[in-house]
Amino acid sequence: MTNFMSRNDLLLFLGFAVVVLAMPIWLTPFGAGYPDLLQRFMIFGIFAVGFNILFGLTGYLSFGHAAFFGVGSYAAVWSFKLLTLDAIPAMIFAVIISGLFALVIGFLSLRRSGIYFSILTLAFAQMSYNLAYSVLTPITNGETGLQLTLNDPRVLDAALGQTFVGQPVPTLLGQQLGGYAGFYFCAGFLILSFFFAQRVAGSPFGMMLKSIKSNQTRMQFTGFNTRPYALSAFVISGMYAGLAGALLAVTDPLAGAERMQWTASGEVVLMTILGGVGTLVGPVIGAWIIKYFENILSALNDNILAQFWSFLPEGVADVVVKVTSKFVGDGWHLTLGLVFVIIVIFLPGGIMEGVRRLTAVARRSGPPGAKSHQPQPAE
Amino acid sequence: MANSNVVLHVADVHKRFGGLHALADIDLQVEEGKTHAIIGPNGAGKSTLLNVIIGKLAPTSGQVVFDGNMLTGRKPYQINQLGIARVFQTPEIFADLSVLHNVMIPAFAKRDGTFTLNMLRSLDSETTIRQEAEHMLEDVGMLNRRDMHAGSLSRGDKRRMELAMCLIQHPRLLLLDEPTAGMSRHDTNTTIELLKKIKERGMTKVIIEHDMHVVFSLADKISVLAQGRIIADGSPDEVRGNPKVQEAYLGGAH
């Protein structure tokens, strides 16, 4: 075991798996213990874990990862339409297609580094979005989005003589993947994804990625060709994004172009930075927090706010409701923006840095009784 | 050129930057196992010459041959894989990683080549490379700092670590760009001792330096560069006695 994984890594992995699998229990008091939201926690967790391999380990900031997420969704829906409603072939197909797509875009974008790399990825992603939205309508069904229909060929299902009644939904070995089944399906993939990311980060390859982030010039003068390393990291993170996109299509078999838009690419950057760039757990926590607050805040409206602030005097309450209403509902991005600004200014290492600082403070102060009292001078 | 012991041959190299003739007609032969110092006043073209050798700059004309391989036009990582390691004027290290990892990375380059996709292997299972790195750190007297963050080392320690990073690859040629620049007298002396130790193992070295104390304690052969040209070439004693050198360089110091 020692050569396979260190004790700390193993504990981290087991702890992570337990926290994830028990989410339906411990998130219920927070009003988040329902499958729909939990599935999104898993999906965007995977997206962020993969993004961190490129951004956190290798130091390349991509502003176009939503493109791979979208490609994963489209590929999965096509697999449902053409092959079978079973989820596994769809996932495999989606990961391969998004990996190939990432190989092409990564090959071109990695000719530059720094801000130019970011701009290139952004440009490619916006091109992909526009292709999906209009030019490639026969493949993507444009504005309406790609959906499952009763008339889809599904050759594998047809060959096995399986027929469906009603609206087709993705399955796993014949079981429908709605509700908690869908959550555990996604949770399994998140745990696998986390395990793989842990392995990558703790491997010689992971050390090379960190060295590229630290000093690319030294890497080259040390005898490494850094381009294939960065490209591998790019393709791996693209495949993670494709996997996440495919899972979103499994839980809700509809792929639209909007999930490739630059705001979606920006969101995963925010998740990673909010949680802690370069840490393993941070990006997942960032993803959970953003998805949680998106869910809570965007559901609030003026009536709920009025109730919440009702303890204030009437005139004041009206003003407060008016102001706070701008930060909830459709305006929840304002809140997100504020939180993000505060984190970047005061905790550049994200939530994980906050956790580290808190444990450091707790350790320094020690047990309260241990502190010696300063003798008071006698009056 | 008839000399078969020549490892590095800089042949007829010119380098122009616009109108500036930074290097003119440079012809240099570095013999196997020797320490060859290149000295000269500031702006003489020493660093340009080193950058041409290492492939960072392409010469305007001429060529650099290392052990039968043309270096001109090759990428830095290819040049390293041929067996040339370099210590920079300002230490180029992996500041975000631990000292031990800094020294392990070059060992991976030596073992696995320019690119390997070994991402499912655990770093902890690489015991051979870890031990090699620890021996190397012991050699340069830094084993007690192995778990430190490389970025927080003193300048002298960074340089020693960078030297360890080069030595772990067992290069056939080691290039040192002012290895004692910005160091205290004490650190300079420990570095000289370390370089002497390396010399005993027969490693070929090219040193760029303007500290005469360092040069005369280490070099077997000295080439003096002034205004982009080699004005003298020979053993330390010959160079010291050369009136042209005294006029161009040493004279200014006295």
C-alpha cells in the first residue's frame, strides 16, 4: 500500500468519498438534500477537478473549457439517439470526442502562454459556441437544443429488441437514472475523478506539471520538452469537462449551445479560484458553494425578502428589500461577484487558504489554559 | 581541430544584434576534463557567447559542435539531453517546490527523456531517484534543507542547489555563468571548494566569470574576451603575463 498511495492520500480519498456519498443526509438541513441539486454538485465538481489539473497544476488559465463540457453533452445525447439509452457507452463516447476536440484546440492554443493562451482558448470556445448555436444546426439542433425523440434509431437498443414506452430517458443496465440513482451514478464518477486527479498530482508526471508552472525555462534547460506535458494536461482536463458535460446530459438529456458560452467557462475559473487553485479538494468545494448559492439566491424573490426583513420598521424595510432584491433572483451574480472580489483580495488562496489559516491560528493559540497570564502590576 | 580531446568546438561564430557586432570571429576549443574559463570586462559578450552555446541565441554565422553534434538550431532541451547542463547567472530553480523535488526533477529528465506520460506511478515509489537526489544534496552539503521550500533559500544555497540539479544529470559538459555572482566571500569560497571537488571527477566545465580569484583558483585554460573578440587564449600564467590582457582588462582593475 505504501508504494501505491501514501497514508495521508488514502485518508483524504476515503474522507472525500464518505462526504460525497453522505451528501443526501448532511445537506438536508441546508435545504440542498434533493437529487437535482446534488447531481449538479457532482457534475460541476468533476468539471472543476479536471480544470484544476490544467490551471492549478500546470499554470495555464483556460477561458474556454465550457466548449469541452458542451461537446461532451452533445456527444452523449447523440449516443443516446443513435446507439442506446444506456449511459455507459454515452460517457465513453463523450470522453473520447471531447478529448480529441481538446487535443486540437490545445495543440493550437499552447503555442502561446500566459494571457495569449487564455485569449486563444476564449476565442476557440466562442467559435465553438457560435458553431453550435447556428452553423452546425443539423448536428446541434441550434437554438432549440438537441433532444431525445421517440423516432431516434438507437440501433443497439433496436438490435436487442428493447422498446420504450413514453419519453425516452437514459438508463444504466435497464435502470432509469432519475432522482437518487442519478445522484449516485454521478457521485461514483466524481469519486473516480477525484481518485485519478490525486494519482496524477502525486505522480512524477504531476511533479513535471507543477515544475512547468513554477519555471518553464528551467524545465527546458533541464531536458524536458514542456509542450507535450502541457498538452497532456490540457487534454486530460478537456476529457474531465466532457465527462461532466455527458453526466449533465445523462441526468437531463437535452444539450443546448448556452452551456458552451464564455460565462460557463468563466464559472469554472471562479469555482477553482474560490475553492483554492492547485489544491485537490478546493475546486470541488468552490463548485459546491457556487452551485448552492446559485440555487438558494436565484430562488429568492421580493416576497420572501419582505418576510425576511419584516422585523425592520416599515419604511426602512422597504428600502432594504429594494436594495437586497438586486442581489438575489436573476441578480444573484452580483452577490457572486462580491464574494469573489472579497475572496481574491483577502484570501488569494481561496477557501482552502482560509482553512489553513484557521488551523494555524488554532494551533498557535493552543488550549486556552496553557497561556500564561501576564502578571498585573500592583497598584 | 586535430585535437581529438576537444569536446566543445565553437567555430568561427559571429553574432550581430542590429548594428552591434556582439561576437566576432570566435573560435574556442574546450578539451575533455578541463575547466575552461571565459573572462572579460562587462559587455565583452560573455553571456552572449554562453547563450549561443546553449541554443538560447542563434549565431549569425558559424557553428557550435559538441562531441560531433551540431548544437546550432537545436532546442534547449535537446542540447541538455546531449549532456550539457547549465547554471544560470541568476539561479533558475523551481521556487514553488521543495529542495528535494528540485533535485529529483533533472534526474527524471536523465532517466526518462524529454517526455514520459508516467501519471499513474506514485512519486513515493521512485526510491532510486530519491536516494540519488539525497546523495547529491549531501554532496553539496544541503541534505538538512531537503524539505525546505526552494524559494526561501538564501542566494548561495539556491546556487548550490542549482549546481546539484545540474550534477545529478552527470553532464558531459557543465556551463557556469558567473557561479559566484552576488555571493559573500564565504559563500564564494565554499562554491570554489565544491567546484574543485567536481573537477577532480574529471567533468568538463566552461566558466564565465569576472571574479579573478575564482578564475585563477579553478581554470586550466582561460580565454579573454573583449569587445566581442578573443584577445588572448592560454594557461592562467600565460594570460596573466599577456600585456594585451592587462591593458584591456586586468589593467583596469589595478
